[in-house]
Amino acid sequence: MSLVAISSDRREQALRHEDRCCLCEHRCLANRSAGERGPCKAGIEARVFRHRVECGEEAELIPSHLFYLSGCDLRCAFCIAEANAFDPRRGTLLTAEFFQRAVAWGQTQGARNIQWVGGEPTIHLPAILEVMSSVNELPPVVWKSDFYGTPEVFELLEGVVSVYVPDFKFGNDECAQRIAGVERYWEVVTRNLQLAAEQADVIVRHLLLPGHWDCCFVPITRWLRERMPTVKFSIRDGYLPMWQASQHEDLARLLEPGVGDKAREWATRLGLRVIH
Ligand code: SF4
């Protein structure tokens, strides 16, 4: 079960972002309830473009019931969700009734938890808290995120999330700006990693990108060794050059064979807690 009941105060606090949104570090202050749209293009409705029980993740999470929400605050050129990630109008409206039925179904399939993924769940936090508060016996909550949210988001999630799964994508701001279109990436994500670790279990994920060993993978591992040496670290090597990856010379190819094993060996030698 989730750790705390989601109070009406907390939900009201989240709903204030619909009038002046500061959920992610774009901090665009869009009045989403009045029809304004920020870089994420999201309104006040959240939509689920897929939900299913999956067994392809880290062993301690599976079977996990994933809810994929459309819409995102990043624009990663290699996004595998492509149009679903970037168009928040796609999918089934996330209502309390839909969610209650889906959670009940997931339980019949043996799901150990529910997992919010995207796109990016952070941009839909008010709707997510609303529907989760409607379920009496909420399973443990896993929050898989790009970690570009604001500290306000982590205050709202404190005690609700059992496991954070941050996608630590880039090891510097230049790559983040060029590939995902965001500023201050490194400062924001490293701050949020530390906020999350104060609250709940954390599994840091990193998807290896072709040609980004020195600029992204190595700085991430060094930072983890220095600042979060005991955190669980999951290295993913299933990169596919999707969406607009072909427009970037470095991203328009597959990983070199064996780079996943090489990365795990590197991280293990550094003393990191590599998990599968
Ligand atoms: S979540 Fe969307 S509307 Fe809110 S600050 Fe970020 S980009 Fe702007």
C-alpha cells in the first residue's frame, strides 16, 4: 500500500499549478485552466495512452503496472514514445473511475506496484494525485521521471512515492540543451536526485547513448560515486534511434556491441551499486 493518504490540502496545493504552473523547471507559469499552454503543451486533463503489466524492468519492480501518460516537458530527439510522448491530447482520459478499474485489473495480473511513466508524469501531478486519492488500497507507487520537476513537486510526492526511478539522461548541459531542449539540466536533476533520496528508495537509470560515453556516462557515474555512492544504478543498453534521432549525427545509429557490459564493468569498478 502507498505510505500516506493523499489529503485534500495536498491536492489543492497541486491544483494551484493549473492556474500558474510551476511543476517543471521551465517554470512557465502557464494558466493551464484558462487554456494557456507551456512548452509541455498540457492542459488540465491527463491522458493514458497505454497501461499494462510489464516484466521488462529491474527485478525488484516487476511485475509492474505501468501507466503511460501523454505529454512531456522535454523533447528528447531519440524518444521511443514519439508522438504519444509529445501530444498530451492522445489517449484515454485519466478519471477516478478509469483508474480504479485499471488498478483492480492490474492486481488480478499480479502487479506489485503501479508505476507512473510518460511522456512525463510530473506535468500531470494534480490529476495523478486526484485519481490516486480515490483508491482505498493503493498499491506501492513507482515514479519514473525525467527529474526536471521543481522542488514543489517533490514536496507534493513526499510519502506518496515508494520508489523513484529517475532517468539520468545527460552528463552536461550542452548535450541536454541540444538533444532535449532544456536549460540548467545538470543543476536541476542532481538537486532532485538528492531530494528524492531523502524521501524514498531510488533507482537511477541511465540509457547509454551512442557516442556519449565521455560527455554523459562518465560524468554521471563520477557524480553518483561522489554524491550518492550507495544508490541503485541501472544501466540500459537498448538504445534505438527513434523519432528525430536521424537528424543528429551522433544519435542516428545503434550502440556499439558490448558497450552495455563495458559500462556495467566501469560502474562496478567505481564502486557503484549496479543492478539489473
Ligand atoms: S509542466 Fe508544462 S505548463 Fe507547467 S511549468 Fe512545465 S512546461 Fe510549463
